[in-house]
Amino acid sequence: MREPLGRLAVAFALLVLSARAALGAPPEVEIVSFDEAVRRAVENNQDAARAAQSILQAEALFRTARAAVLPSADVVATETALDEERGFDDVVVQPRRQLSVTATVSVPLLAASRRARRTQAADRIEVARLRAADVRKGIGVAAARAYLAVIAARRQVEVDERARDTARVQRDYARTRLEEGGGSRLDALRAAELLSTTEAQVEGSRLALRLSQEALGVLLAADGPVDAGPEPMLEVPAEHEQDDVSSRTDLRLLAAEQQAADRVLRDSWKDWLPEIVASFEPVHLDPPGAFQDANTWRAAVAARIALDAGRERAADRLFRKAALESAKLDLEQAELRARSEVRAARAAVEAAERSLAHAREAAGHAAEALTITEIAFRAGARTNLELVDAQRRSRDADTAVARAEDVLRQAKLDLLVALGLFAP
């Protein structure tokens, strides 16, 4: 019975190889470094592009507010046509057709509310820049997590492939002993079952790796999967051992929003001041009239104050005060949350380091136990069940190490983010 099965296996292998040759080799997966992955994710993300556009919009509003406090000049040309000229005793008072050119130059002498709006617009530019930086940080963190997920998935593939190779050696050994008459069919079946199980685990872990690479490729706007390169160094610099969260982009953004709201409230009194504008208007008439010179000018100083806007201004001040109090509460809550995140991240790093040390120690013990069990099994001092159990324990221990390594990497990244040291 074994010969037909062997021929069938050979035929199936040849079929698979011919199919792979017909389809061609799988496309090469691009490999990127950690810094490059974060940079490309930020550069190619649409949210980051929208945030950059918001900066341009804030700058446009600032230029509009600044133009309101600068001198302005305009020219008006008017040509008037009457049904007939006006005059008396052959004296033309109003020509039938007359061209009037008037130029007006205005200079704001007192425009406190306009100048306040210009300063407030400058604050909005800074807020937009900090918001864009916070958006970029969020995108960078997402790319970093995807990069670390690829490393973890690849590490799991290595563990499963090593377990599969060990199971294959054991399967071959069990078959050899069975063919030589020194083993049992039960041992061969158990070894084959373990190999099939590990093969299935390898396929699952490879699929998980491919999906992780696809997810990283999507974040990098790549038309295909992207593989992670070397493992990044996610260590906190020695000068940042204290729980200083002042570098966090979200806190800087909230602080800037509070400062902007405070300025708007403090500038409320300027809305009550009058606006004083000086103007100069030269006028040219062609042809002049009897009582009109060809070239004249007029200078004026005008003051304007709204007497019926008191209730509206009081409501505006109340609204601005509420906005400032809300901004203060948001900042205080965010600072408390940030300090809590730092403490939690430090505790997570310490716990992950201890867990990884224990997992590696357990993996070392399991590997040594597997080696002893294999030697004892070949010498006939251990059963096949004990060997299979030792192999599974060794694989589970290696898997625990891979997971502990991933947990530690993620915890270190969380600590950098919590301290505001991760800035794409």
C-alpha cells in the first residue's frame, strides 16, 4: 500500500511545482525601516494633508484680518452724461458730459477691535500648526504599531516553522523505526499528527504575517504588502526619566487653544472703543464746471461707535468666558490623563520586562527538557506521548516569548508616546 501512496505524493508534489512555475514566483515584498515607515505614512496620509491645508486657511484668515488695519486706497472714475448742459448767460455750470476721477486713501488711526482680531488670527495659525502636528503624531503611532505587528507576526512564523521542522524530524525518525521493525505504527501516527498540526499552525501564522504586511502597506499608501525591517530601538533617553509631559502635542494644542480663548476674552473691552479713520480724497473733473475746479481735494477724520450693540457685546463676552473655562477644563483633564498614561506605561514596561525574562527562562527549560526527552526516547526510556508533550510545551514556551517580546515593544512605544517623545 505504501508504494501507490508514495507515487501519488510524488505526483502531487510535481503538480504543485508546475503550478507555481506557471504562475511565476510571488512578488517581492518591499522592506522598510521603522523611521521610513513612519515618515511615509505621515507623508501619504490624507488626514495629514487636510491638516496642512487648515494651516493655509488660518494664514489666509490672518492676512484678511491684517489687511483691515492697513492703509487702503481706491480710485473711482465716473463719467456723467446729461440730456443737455446746464448754465445761464452763456456760462456753463454743468457740462453735458463730465469725467470725475476720485482717489481715496484711508488710514485707521484707532481700530482696537480690528487689531485684536489680527492678533487672534495669528493665534489660530499656531493652533492649526499644533493640530496638524498632533494629527501627524497619531498617524505615526498607527504606522509604528503596524510595523511592530509585522515583527511580532514574523517572530511567530519563526517559532511555528521551528516547531514544524522538529516535528518533521520526529516523523521521519518514527517512520524509519517503523520500517526497520523497531517502532510502532501508533508512534508514527502520533508523529504524523503532530507534524500536520504544526503545518497548519505555520499556514495560519504566515497568513497573519501577510495580513499584517498588507495593513502596513495600506498605511504607507503602497500598492502591495510591506515588510518590516530591523527591530527599532524604543528606549527612553536618560534625560527624560522624569514624568515630563510638556512635549506632548495634544497638551501643547490644548494649551494653545486656552491661550487663544484667553486672548479673545481679554480683548472684549476693545469692542467698545470707537473706530477713528482719517481719509484724503483728491478729485479731478474734466471738463470742470463754472463753480467746480478741475482739481480739488478733501481731508476728513471720522469717528464711529455703535450705540445699539451693548447687549450683543455682553453676550459675546459671556460666550467667550464660557469658551475659556471649557478650554481650561479640557487642558486640566488632559494633563491628569497624560500623567496617568505615563505612570501606566512605565509600569507596563517594567512588568513586560519581568514577564519576558520569565518567558525566556521557561523557554530555555522547555528546550532543555525537549532535548533530554528526545535522547531518552531514542534510548527507549521515554514514550512517544512524552516526546510529543515536550515538543508542544517547547513550542508554547517559544510562542510565549514571542508574545512577551511584542508586549514589551508595544509598552515601550506607549511610554514614548505618553512622554511626548514620539514625534514624526
